[in-house]
Amino acid sequence: MHAWRRLLIAALGTAITVALSVAVQTTSADAESNGGVRVMPLGDSITEGTQIPGGYRIGLWQRLAGGRYTIDLVGSQFNGPSGLGDHDHEGHPGWRIDQIDANINGWARSHNPRTVLLHIGTNDVLQNYNVTGAPQRLSTLIDRVTTAVPNADVFVATIIPLASASQEAAVRTFNAAIPGIVQNKVNAGKRVHLVDMHSKLNTSDLIDGIHPTAGGYDKMAAAWYAALQAVPGSIGQPGGTPSPTPSPSTATPIRGVASGRCLDVTGASQANGALAQIWDCNGQSNQQWTSTAAGELRVYGGKCLDVNGGGTADGAAVIIWDCNGQNNQKWRFNSDGSITAIGAGKCLDAPSNSTANGVKLQIWTCHGGGNQRWTRA
């Protein structure tokens, strides 16, 4: 009986230790956001850094820091050495293109990346999963990403070599389709960029025939860094800093001309995704808005008025989100009282000319109506 009790206590102790470890790790990940340009490393174990935890993200972070870029790596996953300044990523060992595709909308909503680094397809080859259909799956995934975050720059890499001769032949066939896929997206007006990753490594850079050595991962880091530097805005400007949190004393209400009610965050929520609405002006913090030099409308200091998902269509919802510098968080006050969402070129709008408390706001084609005009209260 006493032996069983000792085993139970030991098991409970282990469970508590694991739970505390997970809690600490989650807290660390949340704390690493520095308000910089949001970059999502997206892919499989090569993004996660199997064999060398942190993978290419280590060398990429070092280069970004050395170049004085202010970057916030984002994603639901978290790993890497203590020297890696930001451990967040969206790398999933063993995952194929279709599995990433099935989850990308949720990740995009949660993390709203400004830039995406996509290296995916290796497991399609390793698992011999309808390899001939892999290019089309990749094309569909890219479309999914660009629809979810239309203002993001998406960097699509050819996948790195494999040691197996037969698998490497499949890799080369898959990679040969990627430039055409990327060019088709560019022709359609999408912000998609090709990164030739395959040529940067060879089989001597692989630790197990699949995953890179530390040196191989660093070669990947160099390739990503060069590609990012070649696209203005994808990682901000060297020496750039996020727009500072404004002084609360500069915050004022914004009142709808037609309704007489104020721009308000539903339920006084401070959560990402909380909807903007109109409500009786009451002077509370969820109605206090600060215009910044970057074109933001900030509330609570660190949240920005945001067009959900970077949408540009009439009716796209207006929410609050962590300030990230993207165009869907930039607004312009016009001489007629309208407020234009810069990324969409449309106006902040109370639907159907409604003036009731709780009406959720949207963007709509600008027309000068009272439901699109606002004043500083």
C-alpha cells in the first residue's frame, strides 16, 4: 500500500512539474513580443529546428539583430536555445502541405503576420503523399495565406535537398514547379516572393539525411535574410523602432456625426479581435483613442483599430488588435469628417445608417454619408 502511495505521489509531482514547465514556457513566449514587424516562420520540422532546436531561426535572429531590425517572430509553437531572442514559430514536425493548409486561417487570425517565411513540402516527399499533386497543394496554400493576410509579404522557398537519391529526384520535380506558381501569384497582384533555398545546401549540410546541421541551418538563415532585405517593408527599416505607446493624455473620444455615439470597444474588452461599435459616450478607456504619427488609432495604449484579416471588401469588420504597423491598422482623418482605412481605401462606417447602441462597425466604400463622418469629441 505504501509503495503505491509513493508511486502516486511521484506521478503527481511529475505532472505538476510538467504543467509548471508548460505554463512558464507559454508565459515566456507571450512576453517575447516586442511590437516589432511580425514575422511568421511557417513549415515543418525544418522550421521547428529538429536536430538543432531553433534551426534557421537562430542565425536569422542574429542577422536581424545585427542589422538593427525590430522583429517579432510569431506563431503557436515555441522552442530554441536561450540565445535565440524570440522563440515563437509555426513549425510542425512531420506535417505536410495539406496539414498546414487546414490550420493556416486560425494561425493567421491569431498572429496576423506582416511577413511569412514558408518552407513546406518535404514531408509530402518523405511520406510519398500524392507527390504529383504537391505543387497544386502548395499553390492552394499560398492562396489561403494571401487571402488571410493580404497585406503580408509571403516568401516561398524551394525545399532543401534530401540524401536519398529517389527522394531527391522528387524534391527537384516539386521545386521545379515553384517558380511558376510564385510568378502566377505575382501576376495576380499578390505579394509573393521566391526564395531559392535548395541550391544553398547540399547533402553534406544534412545531419541525418533530412535535417540540416547547424551550418546548414545557418545557410538557410542567410538565404532568408537576403530575401527579406530585398523586399522593402518586409522587416521594417534598419534601426527602426515600433511606434511608441502614446501618452494617455492625448487620447480623446471619436463621435459619430449621425449617431452622436462614440467609437467604442465592445464590452470594454482588451482581447485581440474585440469588435468596434458605437455606444453612448461615457469617457471610459475603451472610448479613448490616440492618433499616432504612424497613422494608427490606439486604444488602451497598445491596441490598434484594425480591419479584420486585412480585408478590403465592403463589410469587413473593424476590431482591435495588437499594434503591428500593417496597413490594415492605418487610418486617415479626412476634411469631410470621414476616416479612411488606408489598406482598403474605404471608410469607417456604421452599417445601414444605424445609430443604435451596439452597432458593430465596418469598412465601406466612401460616400460622405453621416454614418461615415466622425468628430473628435
